[in-house]
Amino acid sequence: MASKFGSFFSECVGELRKVVWPSREDVIASVKVVVISTFVLAILLGLLDAGFTAAFRAIMK
């Protein structure tokens, strides 16, 4: 059992050494895209919600 764990751990370390990690600039650019996309989508959904709320209130009167 202990040898299997040791083997698993050493294989994990070996695989992590093969990973090509993104540069700081790549990470910052990706974060900017995610934040801007989130704000745009939130605004869009808020406008849709307000529109549907107004439409349902107009129908219910």
C-alpha cells in the first residue's frame, strides 16, 4: 500500500514537471476577459429581467 502511494506521488510530481504554466501576462489577460465578460453578461441579464418584469406587470394589470 505504501509503495503504491509513493509511486502515485512520484508520478504526479513527474507529470507536474511536464506542465507548461502560463506566463503572468497570459493569466492577467485571461482574468481581464473573464471579469469583463461577467460584467457584460450580468448587465444583459439584468436588462432582460427588468424587461420581463415590466412586461408581466403590464399583462397582470
